[in-house]
Amino acid sequence: MNVPSSLSAWCSALLLAISGASQATSVAAQCSFLPGKWLSSGGLTVRQNLDKAIVAKPAFAQWTRPAGGTSSREIGIGIRFDAPCGGLVEAGPFVEILQNTLTEKRQDVRRYGLALEWQSRDIGAVNHTWSPFFTFRLGGKRDRVMNTDAIQINVFFTPIARGVAGQLRGWYRPNVITRVPAFGGSLFDFTYAPTVGLENEIGISAPSGTDEAGRTRLSTDGVVEVYPLATLLDSRVYLRVRHQFRHEIARWNAEGTRSHRWFEAAGGFYLVGHAGEKQTAGVEFGYVNGKNPEEGFLEQEITTIRLVLRRTP
């Protein structure tokens, strides 16, 4: 196996992620993984992306089989079942299926493992107006298009604020719904979520004749979601803009571009529930341009119309 000199930098970044995961493990010690308590806790999460807890994208599935043609599928679903923990911790196993055979550049990825979300302090306390929110993930990744397997160790951070939900004076607070008032109601509500993290990928199998690759990416993610005429429409209509940037700060046995951008613009409406409810279903229109190597999404530009579903504990 050919390992270049950048391995030391890659190992340093990996150790940082492992250190964060070690801290998460000590936090998770307060969780109960007994089957009886686990199944009765009701901690089922269903959505497309499980990496971030805030402004979560709903799950979707589509299957097409033209007469006399080959069937095609598009699936984006993540399922996690959280064990009962303390009020500031959620942890449990997860599985994700990300597949798209409708486009020229196919996507077919399976991810699975353990995830932990930790809000490090209680923002309900009088002296705490905000809290760091950490997401830790340890698991495997199978890319059926590239025919590779890898271990992933990811750490993400976003701030969440106590805020004053529904009041414009708290507009700058992240992960808080802010209302822009007009005519005794809402002109629109909005929220935004900035996230930064480290994504570590350790190759454990690769196609014959090639070496397993390792990468550590610095990841930034910014998402803004707007609910126009929220009072009149009961927060059932939404618009979302999202931009992700990744840069490989260390790698070995890996080639290609180090930096990757991914942009999404979407809008939709809920047929069941609304933005503030735990169970929703609706229709979403979307546009995506860029590359997301974490999810096996190759460089391309697509537009979509989907039926979507989301459930949170």
C-alpha cells in the first residue's frame, strides 16, 4: 500500500475526530440500550439526511418502469432509533440508503453505524443563551457505483440559541424560528443553520488493482429555510437554500480535485402537518448542482419533483 508523506497530517485530523468521538462515548454512557426501554422510548427518526439535527431534509422514494424499458429508482432515506438518554443527548444506530439511477451519473450508497447528538448545555437555564450542538457518527459506507467500502468517522458542530421565537429582534440567532411581522400576522418566518465539521473516510476495500484511499475533509454547510405568509398558510409552504463546501485537508492514495461544492434550492408544501410538527408529508420541487463525495453524489446538475416524508421523536 502506497502511503505518501501527507499521512501524518491525515492521522492528526483523524485523531481529532476520534478524540471527539471518545468524548461522545462518555456522554453516551448515560443512555439505556436495554431493548425494552429502547423500543418503548419512541425515538424513531425518518428523514433524508441524519448528519444534522436542524433543518432536516425529508425522506423520499421514487420508482419508474417504462413499458418495454428498464426500471429506475431514486431513494433518499435515513432511519435512526435513539435510545433513551438524558434530555441533552440522543444516540442510536442508523442506516441510510441514497440511490439515484434516473440520472446519467448514478448514485448508489449505503451508510450504517452509530450516531450521537449532544447539546452540551441546557439553553433553558437562565445563564445560558446558546449551546454548542455536536453530531458524532461512526459507521460504514458502501458505494456500489465506485465498488468501494470505507469506515467513516464524522464530527459536526452547529450553535443553537435560546432566542425569542417569533420576534424579529432575535433574527441573528441560529437554529431559531424568527418571524417578520406584517398586518397582524407573519410576512414570513425563517431559520438558518451554519455547520462546520470533519469528515474522515478510511478505505477498507477497492476495485482490483487499486489501493484503498483515505481522506479527511473540512466541511461547511449553510442552510436557510423560509416559510412565506406563515400565519395565513400555517407554515405549510417552505423555500430552502443550501450550500456545502468540502476541502480535503489530508489524504493518501487519493486523486482528483480536493475541493467540492454542492448547492441546492428547493420549495415545497406539506399535505400532512406543518413545519413545527414531528410528522409531515408533502411535495417538494428541487434543483441541485455540484458534488457531494460524502454521499456518493457525482458532479452534475439535476431538477426533481418528489413526495417527501419526515418523522422526528
